[in-house]
Amino acid sequence: MTKRKLIFIFYLIWIILVLSSCNDKLEVQQKYLFTVTTMPAQSEIAEGETVEIRFQIHSEGHFEETEYFIRFFQTDGKGVLMLEDGTVLLPNDLYLLPSDKFRLNYTSSCTEQQKIDVYIEDNFGQMEMLGFGWRNEK
């Protein structure tokens, strides 16, 4: 084989490889892992007292159509949990969060120990759970 034929075969193989690796589909990542952090909250509460919990969602990336939701369960005690806009949250109901920074207010309705589990979910099925507990001040 001549040098010219080898170069021609090399370029032909190279063109076939380049053209076969082309893809006209644009890959857009939609699902990003996220974590939720809170500011420290007090650990004792009296009946009728309100505790504020500040939350922030940290995502590994940004997809404009990502939505975050919240739900909670009260495992001990009795109280009322509400969003900063005054929306009272009912246990196990799912609520859309207005942004990745938000506040919850928990108001005690009893004199026993109280515990809640808060679940933050995105519209891709990912979830993070945070637990909060308060002792009675007495």
C-alpha cells in the first residue's frame, strides 16, 4: 500500500468516527441533588410559645422548573406548624414552597415533649427529612 492510500484510509476512518459520534439531542440535566440546612432553634418551649425555624435549600445545580414541597408529621406532643405567610400546615399534606429560603413557625399546644419530622421534596422525587424536638420549659 502506498503512503497516499494509508493517509486516505486514515482520514476516511476518522471522518466516519467523527460523524457517528455526533448527536443532535441536547442533554439538559433537570434533577440535582439538594440538601437542607437550618439555623439553630431553641430546644425548650412552653405551651402557647412559638419557635421560628429558618430553612435554606442548597442544590448542586439549577433547573428553572424545579419545585420544592414540604410536609410534616408530629410524632410527639401537640402543636401548630405554619409557613411564614400564615399558612397552617396539616400533617402529611404536601405544600409548595415559595422559594429555597423560608421560615416555619411552630406553636406549642401542650406541656409535654414535642417532636416533628419535616420532609422537603422536589418534583423529581428526591427527599430530605429533618427532625425537631422541644422539651417543656417547666
